[in-house]
Amino acid sequence: MSIKVVERKILEKNDIVAQSNRKAFEEKNIFAINMLSSPGSGKTSLIERMIEFLRNKIRIAVIEGDLQTKLDAERIEKYGVPVTQIITNGACHLDAILVKEAFLKLCDYDFDILIIENVGNLVCPAGFDLGENIKVIILSTTEGDDKPLKYPLAFLKSSALVINKIDLLPYINSSIEVIKNNALSINPRLKIFETSCTENIGVENLCEWILNIKSENKVQN
Amino acid sequence: MHELSIAQEIIEISEQYLPQENTVPVKSVKLKIGKLSNVCVDSLQFCFKLLTENSSLRNAELIVQIIPVRIKCSQCNKEVELEENIICCPDCGSYDVSIINGLELYIDELELDDEMELNK
Ligand SMILES: [Zn+2]
């Protein structure tokens, strides 16, 4: 005997909570950004630079996802913005339920932008909707030109690509044009930014873009 | 290893379809997984086996049908199946395409083994 399951979505439980997160963000007029990358791309440094640029203009809070440690959250705390840490204890991605719990811990604060630092991994986080407004993917120049082709889903679902560590380009065998072309071949709508966190290049372009789409969102509401 | 979470969800959803006090073993769980959906089928099989060991789904086989990537080109209006993961129209070269298939992650069917009793 066979039981027809009428195409039950395997991740439906996550998707339902993601929708309720999305609604909760919308009600508080919070713009949520899910930051994806592989380990070592400089994601936390980028978030630090973003906070430096944004904090005098708009209120920010951060959810830090990490496999084991609180180190990243401690780094962000120094900037005086509300931050809460999710330790996944080995799980390779954040899911909507973890984000919901973390968001509850931030409910005493008022803020406009929520930055969610996902676990460093380009495979698993791409499959889990957290309720964010946009996904931003960070790729460092040292990771190889062909990353977009190897991890298409993450690139397909992101709105922007940040190519980080451009200060290292003279020393490595990597072409920014090839990275861009590969990324755009997966997702032609990707907005691309080139940044260096050590030399503080390009971060303000990214932040201005974020402020812009946040205000566009407001008009739509 | 998000395959572990996926396997957990598969089991949870499947169990909702089984009669209470189920004594008929599940023969197979059939899935449809899009080629773009980032699931490693071998890991999924492994996790599923591990997690079902002591459940009513033990011995159930996980049968995965991979759905190829299909796009519709907005330029030339054609629908094509893609060989590679480059999301671009092979006919006119346009990137202005929408994905019709390839992102699926569904349970399609459960098959019960009517001739067997689940030995407790
Ligand atoms: Zn075409």
C-alpha cells in the first residue's frame, strides 16, 4: 500500500517559523540581513566595519551564529550595539526557530536593522529561510574564483555579493572579474561590492545600498 | 551537515501519515529533490538510516528522485533543461530566466509493506 503525501515540503516547519519571524520584523519595521559566507571570509570584520559606519545613522542589533564559541559576539559587544549569540553546538546552519529565540532576547531594544551572522558555511545556510529581508553573501578573494559555481544555491538566493579582502589581490592568483562573471552567471541580479576591512574600502557603498533598500521597503509598507 | 536536520524532518512528517500503533512497516519513503537544492543524497541516506534505527521507519528505504534544473527564458520564451548549474539560457545566452524546476525538496509518497508485521 502506498500513501500519497501530496508533496509535503520537508522544511515546512522551518518555513512557517520563518514567515512568523518575517511578520515580527515587519511589525517593528526592522530590516533583517542574513549574512552568509564560508569560514574565514572576514564576515565578522565586515560586520564591525558596517556597525562603525551605520551606528550614527541608524540603530543596529546583531545575532551571531557560531558553531562553538562566543568570540564573535564579544567582538561585536565592544561596539555597544545589542547582540545575542546563538551557539549551534555543531549544527552547520541557523534555522528560523533559533533566530526566533535569539530575536526574543533582543526585544528590550529598539532597532532598525538586524544583522544575522550565519554560521560560516555556504551549503547548509542557503537552504534555511530565517525570515530575513535579504541575504548577503561574502566571498574573500583568497577563496578561489570558482566558489559561485560550486555553491550556486547560496548565490542564487542572495541579493548582494561582497567580495572581501581586495587588498590581497596583488599577492594571490585570483581575478575579481572571474569571480564577478561566475557569480553573475548564477544570479544576474546580484549587486556586487568590493571591500577591504583592513583598509576600510568599499564598506560605505554597501551600507549606503542597505540604507537605500531599507527605505524603499518602508515606502512599500 | 544539514542533511541531519532534513532527515529529522522527513521522519517527523512521515510519522504523521502513519496510523497510530502502526504495525505495518514502512517499505520506502520517496522524495523529490531538485538538483539545485544543496542536498547531498549520500549523507541524507546515512542520516536517515541512523535516525530510523529504533523507529517505525526502520528498514524503510529512502528513494530519491533528483529533479533536473529547468528554466524559462524571458528573452526567447523557451523552456529548457540545463545540464550545468549555470543559470543561463543555452539558446540565446540570456541570464534573464526563471527557475521552474530544480529547487524541490518534497516528500512524495510513503510505501507500506502490507505483507509484513513490524516485529516489536
Ligand atoms: Zn533564451
